[in-house]
Amino acid sequence: MLTGWLLLRRRHGRPAGFLSGTALLLLSVLGLLALVTGVQQAERLAGPIAAAIDADAYVSVELRAVSDAARSRTPSRFGGERYLVSAEIEFASHDGRKFEAATPVLVLGNGAWKSVRYGDRIRTAGTLAAADPGSAEQALLNASAAPLITGTLAAADIVNGMRSKFLGMTRTLPEDARGLLPGMAFGDREQQTDELAEAMKRTGLTHLLAVSGANCSYLLGFVYLLAQSCRAPRWCAAACGIAALAGFVMLVRPEPSVLRAAVMGVVGVIALLTGRRRASLTFLSVAVVVLLVADPWLANEFSFMLSVCATLGLVLFGSRCSLWLQRWLPKAVADAMAVPIAAQIFCTPVLVLLQPELALYSVPANVLAAPVVPVVTILAMAALGLLPLLPLPAGWLVYAAGLPTLWVAWIARTFSELPFAALPWWEGATGSLAAAAAGGMLVLLLWFVSRIKREWRAERAAPSRRTTSERTRPMTKGARGRGILSEIRDRVRRPRSGHGPRLVAWTLAPAILIGGLAGWLAGPAADAQVKDRWDVAACDVGQGDGIVVRTGPARAIVVDAGPDPQLIDSCLDLLGVQTVGMLVLTHMHLDHYGGMAGVFEGREVSSVMIGSSKPELPPAAAAELRRHGVVPVRGAAGQSGSEGAVGWQVLWPDENAAGRSENDSSVVLLFDVPHEDGPDLHLLLTGDLEAEAAAAMLHGLGGRIPAIDLIKVSHHGARNGGEELFSQLQPQAALISVGADNDYGHPAPEILAALDRLRIPAFRTDLIGTVLVDLREGRAVITDAG
């Protein structure tokens, strides 16, 4: 309706103006996108596939993979790895009927899906479920069968072979180079260690491992100049560049940021041939509209948003930022700093939606890393081009491209270890608006600082200009009439030469110093409050367990490590734990041992106790223990010991653990935590013990167990953990270590109802976060870590 009204105004000769013309264009684009979205949504759900999704039906399908398999960060409930594959259903069978479909799905599969690559055609079976509204995928397919690969697209097969050969050649590189080079070349992060990935994230360098417009620009420019040096016509050089770009997109996979950069590159080449070289904002707008018309669901992809925001920042603010900085810095330095500053200002409001923290050292880290990025990209692309014909020289180029990545790794590790490398920030829309406001303040600060320099230069030059012009110029009648007022106004507006910058400096310097000192002291002071007010902590490690018992200053016993090394490492940092007297892995499910590397990170671990129904440990757990030279001891009933003043004893498993399930082989520990101002705290940690084994343990103890003050509810509050333990032991309080919005329905309503019926207060990590138990004034005080 608005579009029609604007068209009628133009038709009847009324001036449209800039605003109405812009509104007409925007409304037309929105109408086009709405139409395309409706048509594509109808195509996705055409036929019986819609009913199958609504019914959560079990189907046999033929798929085409549109991504490589990626390891899921969410562990399987059975302890194995899970892999995610984006795919499109081409045929499906349900209720004895086979039908065509064109439905994008996200496949969740076991380790057998690890080898799936882009372009593979696959037969499998599984259960469909509707995806979240607005997702790029229409449904989730929980695969119950291994993938049967029936073929691969010819072009994808060639590209997959080149990627595999390239990855094989990186095996001779140092570990950091082996992890970074494939990512910087074509976005493959599979060989990157978790520790390096965390360092890259904390310093704002992760984008170097996601192929973007910079990589496309380097490739286009290199091929175009190479063709021109061979005296090729301009149209031929442009065609060579576009062809190379198309191959590059196939190589790195058509991800949102790559597609945006590639389309903008093609539009830019067309502009170059037609003589319109400076319309960067127009190119970006055309690229975004073209991509959204082709795939409207890109609008929900964070990688697409970040790519567009970064480019928009460079287009709108990059050159202006450089000019402002050049008033204080050499041009080369100003240009290098302007790029990350402009990109960071425009991207941060989106980044904090993904992770509510600010990478404080992102700009200097990016400035230092920037010089090696084009070198790595061009050498890697040259190596890929030579691979099919000259593998030996290609190997030399791979090695040459890998060495500069060590510089990037060093920067990431060095800056990530500095104080306040990642500052906590508000979550959600509040955090995004606050980040936008902070970006606006930074722009104003840069403008203000540049004005100081310009006015200071103008003041220094003013006296000489006045002596050569104003003193010799006769005063006109009008000037005589306002001479006194002009002189007064000049004196008020302009301070004496040199005093303006000094006044600003003396005003701002104390404020900056005081503010910086307050921020520097506030962080450690807040951390110190947490480090000094806990005796037992249930770390918020997501869907898993991570219990910490304090045994002395900066010392603790850690029972289970959760699924994610970063989460347990961050919690132990918050608690100030530097030495782990004993690490207990109650049983070998990934949500209990998966974060083990985070416990070892920067800490001394004296001993490790494990529980398992199997004689051998999972390969990942065994490898991590070997890496740190630790020989684990298996926990068994009757073992006991002490760490500092804290005593512990193992109540379970008994000698028959080998015949039980993994959950029922959990090590159950009783802790005696002393307190000088009151009675000791008796803490019972139960792993994932299920109801039948819990009853057997209580029967075997025969009442030889003290009154329990605090119990960790077994198996994250699952129904199969039963009520036996807390109904018989009648603890004063219960801890439930569980992930928010988990897929398993933990904690079960029956367990919560039983705790409520017995009037046992439950403290849940999904609702509270990290739970702290502080023994003070003769009692236990339970709080959160905030």
C-alpha cells in the first residue's frame, strides 16, 4: 500500500524527494524479498514431507550434503561424538510411499558421519523433527543409520581431493601452523587445537579462519594483475578473475560470508569494466539484495550479518577513521589501524549477541597480524593451483605459507594471556545496544582527538599568517564598527597558543587515569571476593558435572570436568584454583570427562582417580592423561584419604562394577569439609548413579554413613537416578548440575516434586549459574558466583 501511494504521488507530478524515493526503493526490495521467501517456503514444504515433519516421522531419505561434516560441541548422551551435516532431502520414503522433496535439513549423526563431504549424495534413515522458526534448515534429521554415499558431484569430488591433498601436506608443519593454515586458506578448522581456538577467540582473530571478502579480494587482484601482465585484454583478465573466484568458492564451500564477498567481487569487476570504481556502498547493497533474493534465510546467519557489518564499517568509516588517525600517526600505521577499528565498531553489536564479552586487544592483535594474511592466502592459493600438476613445488609453497601463521598463533597466545583480554558484557538486545552506544562514543572520541591536533596546528600557524596579512590590510568601515566585538569573540573562542591542547590534556588525563585505575582494580577485587568466599562450588559447565572442593589457598579437589574445557577452566580461574590435588572423573561419559583439558590448563594436577565399567579408557581421555604424564587410579569402595584438612572416602563402586552399566560404575565420594567456627560439612557426590545401584550401595553401607548436609543429585536430576538417596539420607540441601534447555528433560519433574515434598531446597546450575557453598559463622551459606 505504501509503495502504491508513493507511485501515485510520482505519477501525479508531485516531487518525490530523496526520502520518498529511498522509501520507494526499500519497500520494493522488501516486497520482493517477501515474495521470494513465500515462494521458497512453499517449495520447501511441498508434498508429503510437511506432514512427515509435523508427525516427527521415521523416514528413509536420499540427501545431498551442502556442507562438510562438523563435530558437534554438544556431546551425545552415550559419550560418543556427534556430527552435524547440512543437507537437502531430494527423495524420502514414509508409510511405504516414496516422494520427491526439496527440503533443507540438519542431520545429527554419530561418528560414522565424520567422513561426509560437501556434494556427497547419501542414503540414510532417521526421525524428522521441526527446526526452530526462521532457521536455514526446515527440519532436523536424527540419523539412526550410517550414511551410504552413492555418489558425489563431479566438481565437488575434484575440490574435495585437492583439500585432502593440501591437508596431507600440512602434516610436516608445526602444530600451530597445521591448525591455522587450512583455516586461513579455505576455512577448515578441524586440525586446530581447542587451546589455540580459545586464544584466537579471546583476541578477536577468529575471523582470519573464516574466508571473507579479504581473501576474495586478494585472489581476484592477484589473478587480474597476472592476466594483465600477460597482456590479456581487460575483459579477459576480468573473466579469469571471476573464474578463479568461482573455483575458490567451491573450494572453501559456499558459506554466507564467502557468497557475500564473491558476489560483491563480481559486481566490483563489472563496475571496473564500466568505469564506476568508487561506488562501494552500491556494490555492497547489490550483493546483499542478490544473495537475499537467492536465499532469504541468509538474513538469519550470524556469519552473513558479520560479513556485511564489517564491509559496511570499512565503506562508511574506514577512510574517515584513517584520515583522523593520520593527524597523529604516519599514513601506513593509520591505514592499518583504521581497518580493524572500523570493522570492530560495526561488528561488535552483533558479536555480543553470540558471546557477551568484548575482546579488549582485538585492534592491536589484528594490526600486528594483518601483514601476513595476504602472504598466507596467495601462497596457499598458488599451492592449490599447482597441486594437480606439480605436487613437489606445491609442497614447498604449503610450507612457505605455513610459517607466517606461527606469527598469528604467537599474537593470539600472547594477547589472550594479558589481563582483561575478554571483558564480560551484557547479554541480548541490551548488550547489543550498549555495544552500539560504546562504538558511537569511540567514534566521537576519535573525532575529538583529531580536532585537538588540527586546532593545535592551526594555532601554531596563526601568528605568522596574521603578521603577513592582517597587519597590512586596511580596515574597512564595517570592520571598524565591529572590531572590538570581533576581538572579544576571538579571545573567548580561541585560547592562547598552546594552552588549548594543554587544558584538554590536563582535564582528560586524570579522568582517564582514574577510570583506568578503577577498572584495573575493580576486576581483581570482584574476583577476590569470589575466591575468598567459597568452600564447595558447583561450576556451571552446561549439561554435565564439575564440582570443586576447596582444600587450601588456591588448591582444590575437582570432581568431574563437564563437557567443555573452556567452561571448567573459566570456573577454576574464577575460584582462584591453581593446584588440583586430585581430579576425579566419576565415569567415562563425555559430559563428565570431556572438559578434562581445561582442568590441566595452566595448573598442576597431582593425581587422577577414574571410574568406569570398561577396562580401557576412551581414546580421547587416555590421550589427554598420557599428554600430561598422569597414570590414573581406579576408584573403589573403601579407598580414603585427605587433601589439606579435607577428608574423603569412596563409597562406590564395589568389586562387581565390571558387570554394571557405565552410570552405575560412577565413583561415589563422601567429603568431610572442616569448619573452625562450626560443625564439619558432609558432602555426598553421586556421579550418574541410577536408582538400583544407589539402593545396593545404601544396603551395603548398612547405616555406616554420617548425616549428609549437601548432596549432588545423581545424573543431573534424571528420572532413572531415583529418590532413594535423598529420601533416606535426608540432606539439608541438594545441588543439581544441569544445562539450561537441555535435550534430555533434566531435571525430571518427578525428582523436583520429591525434593519439594521432602522440603529439601535444590540449587540448580541452569537457573543460578555457578553455585558457591561458603562455611561461615557456624553455618553453610549457598549463593551464586555473581
